[in-house]
Amino acid sequence: MKRAYGLPVLLPLAVLPFLLGGCNMVVMNPTGDIALQQRNLILFSVGVMLLIIVPVMVLTVVFAWRYRRGNPNKVYDPDFDHSTTLELVIWSCPLLVIIALSAVTWTSTHLLDPFRPLERLAPGVPVPPDAKPLNVQVVALDWKWLFIYPDLGVATVNELALPVNVPVRFSITSTDQFNTFYAPTLAGMIYAMPTMRSELNAVLNKSGDSWGYSGNYSGRGYSDMRFKLRGVEEAEFNNWVTQVKAGGGSLALSDLVELIKPSERVPAMHFASVEEGLFDRAVNRCIEPGKPCMIDVMRRDMATGAGHTHPHAVPTMPPGHAAEPLIGGKPKPALQKAPEEKGSGPNVTKPAQSDPPGGLEPGSVHNRDHQ
């Protein structure tokens, strides 16, 4: 009976390792040096904390067994109230753990600063003095990713190709709402924020394909807002650029206006030529023709506040607080709309009965339900 009872319990446990074998822990299998350092930081932090957790769990079982009621060798000491050795152990161990984690957090916060230029390509491999980083401009759209290679004059959508062992400097922004640029095998999460420019310095050390994601919920198409990250050798990357220039389209300001419109599950797109300054226009929210750029609006506001006219100010430009959205006009508040502009609809708050409460039976106790 015991053997028949234990088989259904042990069988799922035996199958569990095979089920977990299909999981891909990408965070723990990095292909870039920054992601590798972050993985090591996670492992170190978990290991240090286990120095406290594991002994506590083991001692919990040992104490329960040793001081059980049926143990004839247990010692009962009702006058025990203090132990200096026990107090030192209880307080010194957590204190040492906090000191270790604080030191590692302090150093890693500065060494893994996304704005900090890379000092090494891999463990023990410093960045060559004459190495020029590859500049990639990242624009988060709804719900897709735009990658511009300004030095190469090409751009892609939902596909990011990077050469192996070449430092990469990302400039990151968003056109409409908060997103998170997250390539777990390359580096950590970096916010993509409207009207702001973030930066990330990273490098890939292994060739192969993986996926990048948006780590911040941004609406209906969030689940499919991902891009393919391709790590290739430098010679293969040059061939990829040549193919994009030969078979891709063009990305002008008018094309970007159409690309910004929300769309889901967009396949990879290549652009052989890119109009200069599109990333700056995305940061300054002046993609639609005729919209003033925020940098010019702020320059005008500063000139107006100083009491003189700035030589680069545009007289017809609205102040910063009156700037219009990226695409389309500024919405009109409901309180400023005329009745015919608001429209009408069914009154869902109208009482179910036509007579006022208590009108037929003034003394009824049911009137309390309507108060």
C-alpha cells in the first residue's frame, strides 16, 4: 500500500526536470559583457543571502528535532536569559552580509552605469584605444521598435543587428509613451521616455539570435512589441549593411509620420536611406511638418523670460505649456466644448422608477434603501 501511494507522488517530481529542460533562462545565459556582469552580480547577491537563509532553515529542523518532547537527552534550563556568543552570531552575520552587499552595490552602480563608456570588451580584454563605437538610435513606437544607424545611413524596424566584440552606444527615446528597451542577453532594462534621451553602452561577445522586449506595459500591442537581436561577426555585419542598402526602402520624415501610427505584429523592415535628424525630431516632438521643436520652444521661453528676444527664437512659436502633441492637434477640454460638440447618449444613471422615493408610501421602511 505504501508503494502504491508513493508512486503517484514521486512520478511528477521525476518528470519535473524534463519539463524545466525546455526553459531558456536568457538572463543567466548572457552573450554580452554587460549582461554577464549583471548575471554575476545576481549570483553573488543570491549566494551571500543564502549564507543566512540556508543555516536558518537547517537549524530550524535541527532545533525542532533536538528539543522535541520525546527526546530524553534534551536540556531544560528555565533560568537561561542571555548568551554573549549567541548574540554575536545573531548580529554579526547579518551585519557582514549587509556590508558585503552594500560594497558590491556601490561599485556595480558606477561600473554598470549605462552612460559610462565601456572599458573592456570581455573579461581581461580592454577596449582598444582606437576603437570607434557603433552608434545606434533607438525609438520606441506603438508597438514596434525603430533602429537608426546614423553613421551607416540605414535603419530597421524590429530587427537589431550588431557586430561581435564592437562597442555599441545606444541613444534611446520614445515618441508617445513610456517603454523599456530590454535585451536580456545584451544588457539590462533602460527606459525609453518621450522628450528624453537615454543612453546605453554595451557589447556582444557571441554570435547568434535572441529577442528583445518592451519591459513596460504600453497598451494593446505590448505583448508583441519585440525585436530580433542578431549578433554577427564584423564581416557578416558589413555584408548585412550592404544588403540593406541594396534592397531597403527610404525613411523620410513623411514615412516616419506613417510609421508612428499604432500597429501590431509588424514584421522586420529595412531602410536603405534615412533622412538626417529624425531621432532629434522624435526627442523634440516635431515629427509632423509644421510642429515646432521643443528645443526651439524652450529657447523662446528662455528668451521671453529674460526680457529680450533670442536671435534664434521664432515669434509665432507657442510657449512650452501650450505645445501640441506629437501627431494631430491639441485636444479641446470637455468643459470648453459647446453642447452640440459633446454629443448625447443614454442616461445610465436615471432612477428605475418614475415616482420619487416615498411618494406613494411616505411611512414605508423601504424608503431607507433609496436614501
